[in-house]
Amino acid sequence: MPQLNPAPWFAILLFAWLVFLIVIPPKVLAHTFPNEPTLNTEKTKTEPWNWPWH
């Protein structure tokens, strides 16, 4: 059984890790959330629900 030549597979492995570690993280971290969390200490008054059958 012939042995595989490691040269092209090693280059593919290195290129894949290069993509995963250098190219993808900035693209993922560039996304922004539509609603940024705000610090709101004001309490809102809650009303009980008006159930029609109760």
C-alpha cells in the first residue's frame, strides 16, 4: 500500500488553521447586536393582568 505524501496535506492543514485563526475571528467580532444593553436602575410599575374569566 503506498504511503500518502504529507507535503500537500500539511499545507492544506496550515492554510485551514490560518483561515480559522486569522480570517474568521475579525469577521465574527465585527457583528453588532441590534439592542445594546443599557443600565437602567429605574423600576417599572407592573400591572396585574385582567383575566376575563376570573
